[in-house]
Amino acid sequence: MTDPERVGRPPSPTARLTRATADGPAAEGAGGPTSRSVPALEVHDLVAGYEPGLPIVRGASLAVGTGEIVALLGPNGAGKSTLLKAVAGLVPVESGRVRLGGRDLAGVPAHDLIGTGLAYVPQTENVFARMTVDENLGLAGFRLGRAARRQRIAELYALFPDLGRQPRLRAGRLSGGQRQMLAFARALMGGPRVLLLDEPSAGLAPKLAGLVFAKVQEVRAAGVAVLLVEQNVRAALGVADRAYVLVEGRPRIDGPAAVLRDDPEVAHLYLGGTPGGAAGPPEPGGAAP
């Protein structure tokens, strides 16, 4: 999927943030990432929940390829955010596997996942409100040397110019869209291979939501695998390569995003609407600048 805004322009600043593997982006299709390479992220028969013996995620399996956006959709209470948190080490895992580039991380706590190439952006409380924009980014890049940290921050300011114009502003004074961009930038400070996004458009006006999704596409173009939980079905299917529909804690159906978007039975049974999903902002390629 090509972002029309990027055609004929110099490479995005994201090209310097991450490195794609030699295999390149994964192919689109119901079978998941191309068999040419190991998926960037693979979840197999995952069972997880907040209380022992009361799982919310019940045997979920999915895969995300390098340079691929995969949307995780479904009705409220399906376990989408819980699945994301379990992958990120924030919810106890009872059984199953979470493999990142072939390495099993199931049940590893979040603080031990630092440096593995996995980054997670929660829906709320995702920045330090009393710290400046610059301080938020500097803290997120604490593992980098001073010179590398400043270089990475400069790259991110190029990607998110609104942040670059006010580096000394406290995060609590940013608009909702700017806060989301800062949370996104914080996650990119470590150069992740896999990015987990939980409801990135929540509470944003359509124009700002479109800008957020446009940035997601830019990051995907740099080779990052993105697993996205989003209630705005139309917008999510507009940017994703593939999607899984989660029902009662496990994927009930999956396939290319374009196919699911136009399937009336999927829309009626699982997404609470008509083909194309719930009303929402235009697809990011057509978002206003």
C-alpha cells in the first residue's frame, strides 16, 4: 500500500530510524507473512489474563511480518488490548508462545523486554506530563550514548515537526494529537523492530487521526512491523495490510484488510456495521496536511 503523500519525495526521516531486514516487507494474504522469512512477531496459542484461571485471551495466534501493518479488530470486550499487553509483558501469560524474531518472550516482564526490539504505546498515560518534549525523548533513549541519543531525537523532530518546534514545552501542555505523536516518538527512540499501538486515534479529531495513521504508514515503510488495535475500523483497514477479528479472546477470522473491509458478513457479524466498518476519518493517504 503506497502513501500518495510520499510519491516523488525524498526518503522519509524514518528511513534512518530503523533497518529493514534483507527479506523486505511481508506479502499480503490470509496466510500471514511470507514464508521467505521468520515473522517479526509470532503469537501462538496464547492464553493470558489478569487473574489466574480467568483468561481473557484464549488461545490466540497471529503473525506480523517485517514492514507490515496488521490490525487487531473486534467488538468491545474481545480481548484486543489485553492481547497487546500480554505480548508487551504487562499481563500474565498462562500458556502459549510469543516469538520476536525467533526468540520466545512469552511471560517475560516488561522491564526485561527493553532492548529486545519491541515497543508498546498504550492508549492513555503514555507520556510524562511534567517533563518537556525533549526530556521525554531523552528518557526513552537512556540506553543510547549521548551523541546517538541527540541524533535520534533530531531524526524524530524531522519526522514530527510539531514536536521539534517546541522541545522545551511540557508534555502536559501539548494538544491530544501532539501528545500522541510524542508517545509514538518515544516508542521509536530505541529503533524497534516491532511496534504495538493501542487505540492511537482515540479521542482525536478526524484530521489529527489521519495524521497519526499517516505516520504509522511511514514507520512501516522503514521496515518496522506494526500490530495495531483500533476501534475505528474504517481507518484501521485503510492503512493495514492484513487484519484479525478477535472474538471472545481468539481470532475468529483473518485476511487481507481490503477483503475484510468489503465483506458484508464480517461487517455485520463482527464489526457492528456495514461494509467499510464504522464511520471515521478518511484513509490516511487522503488526510489533510
